[in-house]
Amino acid sequence: MTLLQRLNQFRYQKPLGIRLLAAILLCSSAITLIATGTQLWLDYRYELSAIDERLQQIEASSLNSLSNSLWEISPDQIQVQLDGLYQLPDVRYLEISSQYGDFYTAGIRPDKGPIVERHYDLQYKAGNGVIYDVGNLTLIISLDEVYRRLADKVLVILASQGIKTFLVSIFILTIFHRMITQHLGTMAQYARRLKLDHLDRPLFLKRKGKKRDDELSQVVDAMNNMRESMLKDMSKRAEAEQALAKLNVELEQRVAERTQQLEERNQELHDTLEKLQTTQQQLVESKKLAALGGLVAGVAHEINTPIGIGFTAASFLADQAKLQKQLDPDNPLADTAVESSELICQNLERANQLISAFKQVSVDQSSEQRRTFDLVQYMDEILLSLKPRLKRCQPEISIEAPDQLLLDSFPGSYYQIFTNLILNSLLHGFENQPGGKIRIEIQQQDNNLVIDYRDNGVGVPEGWRYKLFEPFMTTKRNQGCSGLGMHITFNLVSQLLKGHIECLPNEDGAHFRMELPLVTDDMGPVQK
């Protein structure tokens, strides 16, 4: 296997490690370039200041002697002085023209490249105080050597910093792989192999030393607890199915013994049986959702603690780095620490927002308590919680609503309603294909809340506008759809929220309109 094939295999097997390595390399490279540019600018300023000091030395020490030599008309002395000045670093050309037409040079005048050119008037002060103009001095300094030295320094800095950045990145990636990535891969592989007939196999992580009480062990314990809960639920479900099967046998025997006169009664018993089956399935699903909601809330609560500690440590690191930077402004390590700690704080704050959204949605979905909430902000939390379900289709969802809309209602019901509508658009409207658009308009009219939900999918088949809200009505029963989503939505809107929902005709996709009262006295107690 070639090196390129190994890299491609590692990229597909360990995408998190590759992204971490790329982020470290990008950030380190950016910091290296900034530090290199700053160092070059400081060196360039230093070189220019050295040239200025050299010119000041020439002005202080050489102009008077050149003036005296011109006054005494001593060509040999003048040429010796010019040759001496020509030996100074970066001096390329000197020229003296006297008042008597004499001309003296040293060096060759550069015809290209960056230069610094100075002109000086040479004056002789006689003993009686009279000042005579004896000539002019032209001095040219080339900056080619300055630029060459800076270029050599750039290559050295970039080479050393590049090698250091690469080695540090590989070291961090190795530690991250040994401590986190390989265990995440083990958990992912366990989750993929987990089936209902293999729930007796617990999850174990191969970690050296004694058992550690950290985030990974907490996630493993949570998954094992979930597996045990599923085993218990399956056991209860099997008992309920056995009891139901026994009841079916008894009912069939009774129906067989009944005469034709009891046909209507038999039909009622059959309908009751179907309702019992539906209720049993809903109860089982409710228990699963409650267990999942508790798992999400528990995991989010446990992760909040290390995130808070990490945020505190990053903030303390930022303060200490800023203090060190004030004490030593030229310390590049202080700049790196400030930028890194701010980046850590931003990402920890983002993680905290995600966990808060999951905890809020989990509580609202698993309870039917009434409380005051902002519907517009809650819509963002709903979309955030549905983000994993939206990855495949990636529809464009736009919400047109006021900046703030406070409601005294049941947020869990709104979550269930919009979740059913959006998932129906993904499955039925867009056929799980990308490119779909969903638009939600929320507006207040008098004492009512009017919500228009539209998508640009295949739309509602002809004759189905009034069948959508009936139980068990679906066009994709072979794909696992039960047909209860819109029925549950209709019950939530009409019974709990005391509103009205209808499917309106639309040439481009589906269109649902909900009219809900803003204030309803008999909706239940408010959660404080």
C-alpha cells in the first residue's frame, strides 16, 4: 500500500483526527506567519535606524574634514577621505563637486534597486567667522544588502517554525488519538453492531490502569444503562404481546360461538382490540422516548461540569497571558496563549449553547407542562435539535416572525408539531433528496397566532387534503411510516392548544395553516 493510499485510508477512518491536525497546522501557521512578519518589520526598522545613525556619524565627523580639504585644495586628501567613507557598510557611491569645477567620486552609482540618497552642502568657516560655500557632497546608500539579509532570515525562521509546528501537531494528534479517538471508534463500532437480539453484550473500553471516572466512562455507563432499559422494555413488551395474543384467542373463540345476531357487537369488540393495540404501541414508544429524554438530559448534565471547568481554566489562562503580555510585550508565547485561550473559550461557549438547547428540548418534549417561552427563540432550538436529521437532505429553512413572541403555552406541543411537519416534508415532500426549501411564517392577528408552513416538495396528492389528519393514513407504510404524525399534530392543535389546523391547496408543494389563540384560560397551570 502506497503512502497516498495510507493517508486516504486514515482520512476516512479517522476524520476527527485529520480535522484536528489541519486546525492545529492552520492556526500554528497563521501565528508563525504573523510572528515572522512582525520580526521582519522590526529588523527592517532596525536596519533603517542603523543607516540613519551611520549618516549622522558621517555628518558629525566627515563633513568638516571634507570642507577643510576642499578649502585647502588637497585632491589626494579628498580622495582618501571619500575612499574611507566608501568602505562603510551599504555605501555604494560618493560624489563631491567643488565651487571651482573640481569633481571627485568613489564607487559606482547604482542604476536600479532601492537606495537612500543624501545631499550635503560643504561649508568652510574662516577664522574671522565668515562662512564660505566650498562644494556639495552626494551620498548614495543601497538597500540591496538589507533586503538580502531579511530574505535569508525569513527562510531560517519559516523553516524552523514549520518543523516545530509539524512535530507539535503530530504529538498532539497522537495524544488525542490514544486518549479519545480510538475509544470513540470503539463506541461507534459497538453502536453499529448493536441489535435487538444482541442486547446482552455490554460495552467495554480497553483502557490501561484501573477504571477511570471520566467523560468516556460516563458515556459507556449511560449506553449500558440504556441497553438494560431496552432489555426491560422488551421483556415487558413480550409479556404484553403474550397477554394480548391470549386475549385475541379468547375473543376469537367467543366470536365463533356468537350468532349472526351479535355481528354488530363483534365489530365493536374488533375496533376495541385495534385501539388497544394502538394504545399499547403508543405506550411503549412513550416509555422509549422518556428513557431517551432522560439519557439526553443526564449526558448533557454530566458534560456541563467538565465544560465549565475547562471554561474557567481557559479564562484564567487568558488573564495570565494578558498580564504576561503587559509585562513583556515582545513575548510571542504570551500572544499565542491569549489567542489560544480565546479560541478555547469561544468553542466551549458554543458547546454549552448546544447542550442547553438539548436539555431544554428534552424537558419540553417529555413533559406537558405549561410555561412562558419565546416562540421565535424556541424555533431556533427546535431546528438545532433536528440538525442530525437534516444532514442528509439539508433543506433551506427560513423563518419569518417578529423579533420576540412570548407565549404562555406548552412548548413540548410546539416541538412535536413542527417536528412532525418538517420530518414529513423531508420524507414525503423531498423524498430525502437535497435542494428542498421550507418557509415558516409566524404572525399575530388580533388575539390569534397564525402560522403558515410551506415547502416546495411534491405536494399533497389530490383527494388527500382531508385524509391527512386521519390516523394510519400514509403513502409510505412500506418505509416504516405509521401514519400517526399528522393525527397527533391535529390532536395537539385542536385539543391541547384549542386551535385549528388545515391543509390549503398549493401549486408548489404543501401548505398548512394553524390558527391558535394567544390566551386560553383552560389550558392548564403555568410552570414557574
